[in-house]
Amino acid sequence: MTRPSRISRAAIIGQLRAAATKGDRAALTLAIDQMKTWAYSPRYWQKYLHLLTHPMARLVDLTVIKQGDKIAHQKGWVKPKREPRKPKRAARAWASPSPSGARSCRPA
């Protein structure tokens, strides 16, 4: 009896792990083909975006498929904008005399 040909998130991530740990090119090819199936059909976009929460799947999307950002844009999803960095405080001046009144190292 053959296994059903349904694509699942766990199966794709398992194949990506096998490809990463064992260097299995067949598993990588199979995972990429299954990811492409999800990426190129609007029916599976929700599942595909959920798959992209995994770092290895995101890496494959960024390097091979390049559809995650396009799908999110078409669905009207935007990344939250990063808040601007807080300004750094001024560095403490080394030339200022110490408040404790300690003697300096210079000879008198």
C-alpha cells in the first residue's frame, strides 16, 4: 500500500532536516517541490505562510522560491515597522576630574 500524497508542514520540515543533517539531495528536492506547490497556488497560501515561520523553510523561500513576501503583499499583510533606535547617551568624559577628589597620577 502506498502512502497518501498529501503535503504536510511536518513532512516538509522533516525533509528539510534530513537534507540539512545528512546532505540528502533527494529530500531537499522533494521538499522544494512541495513548497513550490504551496507557494504557487493561492489555495495553500495560508499553509505556506505558516510554514515560513520555520527558519529552514524561510531560508529555502528566500534563496530558491522567493514567493513569501509576494504572497504576504498580495494578502495585504505588512510587517510592522521597526521603531527608531533610541539615541545613545553621551559617553562619559575621561578628562573630567573625579568627584571623589582622588589624586591624579601626574607628578607635582
